[in-house]
Amino acid sequence: MQQIEIVSKFIKNFVWGAVLEGILIILTAILILIYPRFLNILVACILIASAIVCFIIAAKAHRYSKIEVEL
């Protein structure tokens, strides 16, 4: 039962990471519409934030991938 809970926790973290990344992209798009002069800065910020979210998700996936299932 513990192994199922760990996989469920990873999926929950993955979904929240994807939701966070989507919200960041939407906010960046709105800011680009409002301040088109800052396009390059805003795009750079969203790329950095997306990369950080991806690294966090990858680290969690790597940590949970070491689970051994005994049948």
C-alpha cells in the first residue's frame, strides 16, 4: 500500500508542476500584451521558471523511481 501512495504522491506533484507552469505561461502572455517592450525579458523569465519546474519534477521522478516492488 505504501508503494501505491508514493506513486500517487509523485503524480500529484507532477500535475501541480504542470498547472504551475501553465499559470506562469498565461501570466507571461498577459504581461506581454500589456508591456510589449519587455517581451525578451518576460520570455527569458518564463523559460527560466519552466526549466526550474522541470528540474524539480525530474528530481522527484528520479527519487521515486528507485522503488522496488516485491510480489
